[in-house]
Amino acid sequence: MTDQSRSHSEGRDLFSKRLLDSARATFDMFAIYLGDQLGWYRTLADSGWITSTQLAEQTRTSERYAREWLEQQSVSGILEVEDETADATSRRFRIPAAHVEVLVDEDSLSFLAPMTQLLSGALHPLSDVLEAYRTGQGVPYEAYGANLRAGQARMNRPMYLKLLGSRWLPAIADVHERLRADPPACIADIGCGAGWSCIGMAKAYANVRVDGFDLDAPSVELAIRNVQDASLADRVHIHQCDAREAAVDGPFDLVTAFECIHDMPDPVRVLSTMRRLAGETGVVLVVDERVSHTFTTQSEEMDPMMYGWSLFHCLPVGMADRPSAATGTVMRADTLRVYALQAGFRDVGVLPIKNPLFRFYRLQM
Ligand SMILES: C[S@@+](CC[C@H](N)C(=O)[O-])C[C@H]1O[C@@H](n2cnc3c(N)ncnc32)[C@H](O)[C@@H]1O
């Protein structure tokens, strides 16, 4: 065998192994989706060692499916099995303590179960996405359904409740001061989704009034419910509105957009609205994906995953309306700078706030 054919067969085998590992990892994610949605992880966390019959009874699900799932989870190293040799229906399983926080604790910054819900949502209109690739059209946000909205909301909720008001905004000294001062400050939150960023800011700053804006009616309904459940309806108001038009008047002391500018077909018009809402003295803050500054195959950020979201959701959704900037998830700092300048801002500063997923931009008037 020549060196060339040896390196070909090694490369082929490595790549084949990589794809087989990817198939297994994909099934892991969708099996986690089942465990999350059926309440199986919650029950495992509450019960300790448990059989398939007990799990099915406690969650009113089918024993045969529960058994298959428990076996898949233990051979995949997500759950532990007490005695592999026991009879299939007497075998007992449990969730390792270290996995509980990641799979069950909705408040933890390590909570990742909703990533599987987000993936299910992103893949929901797969045939529409395929067709869009042929025609060059987009796929509307509504086509992605409830899993995408709920997965997005549950993924970001811990960050907005635990970091936004206690780390991120306090790191911007003048904004922090203004939000604590009198008269009470006003915040506009554009593309607020399920409202957790609005709630996080209102909880952290006891005087502020927050107006959240979103185009998507089911997200607005969800946000209103979340605000009511948080007993903040007196200070947090959610509006259904298109931020391209935004028939709303400022001025607001702070205008924010969390993880949404890259999804928008017309980011320049939305940024123009944000500039108008901030008036002469308000601050405009855009929080979006932390991706590499240039195209590189050696990314130190999460570019490969961000391209995945882009392929199936962010790019098609951003191309659903015309005209479209067709940004995609991998919106680089320079791209946002171009949009901001076109929207009339003087410049864009990157704030020194550390987060593995997000980069923080202050748009300068
Ligand atoms: C990826 S989600 C982010 C939601 C939320 N900010 C978060 O971080 O969880 C993007 C949101 O932008 C909203 N959106 C897209 N275009 C919009 C527009 N023109 N005006 C208002 N909201 C818009 C969508 O409806 C969606 O809720």
C-alpha cells in the first residue's frame, strides 16, 4: 500500500467514524427531548433508582417505550443502571446527580434540556427548508411552531434572570446608574420573545418600566403570561408590533435587542427604530451571537454550532420577507457595524462583558 492510499483509507475511516458518532449524538439529543417532554428526567430526579414500570406509572406513559428509552439512556451514559444482568422489567435506573442540573433544573445556567426542544423546532419545517434552498425563498417564523418558541425561551431564561441584571447591565456603569436612579427609567426591549429579558431587567431594577415588543402573536401571549406570573404586570408591558414600523414613541433610557437582530429580514430598519426610540440621550444595546470576526475553519467561538442554527432556522426565517439582508446566525461584528452605520449610528463598540454565547454591542449616536 502506498503512503497516499494509506492516508486516504485512514482519512475515510476517521470520517466514517465521525459520522457514526454524529448519528449517535443526534439520537442522544432527540432521546433527551423525549425525557424532557414526558417528565421522565424530573421523575427520575425525584425517585432515585426506578424500574420502567414505575417510571411509566408515575408519568402515565407506556412501559414498553419507557423501557426502551431507559436502556438507550443507560447504554449512552446519560443514566446509570443498577444491575445490567437483572430481568428487563426489574432492572433499575437512576439519573446521576451531576446530570440533574443539566437536564432538570430550569433555573440553572447549565440547563441544556431545552436545546433539544429548540433543535426539534428548528427541524420542524425541514421539507419547507429544503424547498427554500431550491427556490431562494424563506420559511416564516410561524412554521417553526411551539417547540422553537418554548425552547428558545427556556434556553435563555436562566441567563436573563441570573446574569442580565446582576452582571451584564451592572458592567455598563452609566446604564446601571440610570436604571437605579429617579425618575424611573424606561426600557424598550425589541424582539422580546417570551419576555424573560424584560422580566430579568424589571426584577433587577425595582423602579424601571419595561416595554417589550415582538412581532409574533404566540410569543407575545407567552410573554404576557410570564409577566403576569412574575407579578410584574404593573411595570412590564408587552406589545405585538413590527419593529420595522414601530408606531411607538420614545424616548427610552435604554433600548435593547437580545439575540434577534440576526434573524430580522431588515435589520437596518429595526436599528433605525431603536435609534429613534433612544432619542438624544438613551443607550442602544444589541446582544447577539459571539462568532468569529472573520470566516475561519479554526474558530475559537461556537461557529460550527451557529452555522447549524443558521442552515435550518435563522437564515430561512430571515429570508421569509423581502427585501432581506439574509444575515444568518453568524452575524459578525463588522456586519452589525455596517447595519448600524446605515441606520444612522456613528459607530459600534464591543463591550468587555464575558459570555460564551453572546457578544455585547453598544451602538453610538
Ligand atoms: C431568536 S428570537 C429571540 C427572542 C428573545 N429576545 C430571546 O432572546 O429569547 C427572535 C425574536 O425576534 C422577533 N422578531 C423578528 N422580527 C421582528 C420584528 N420585525 N419586530 C419585532 N420582533 C421581531 C421574533 O418574533 C422572535 O420572537
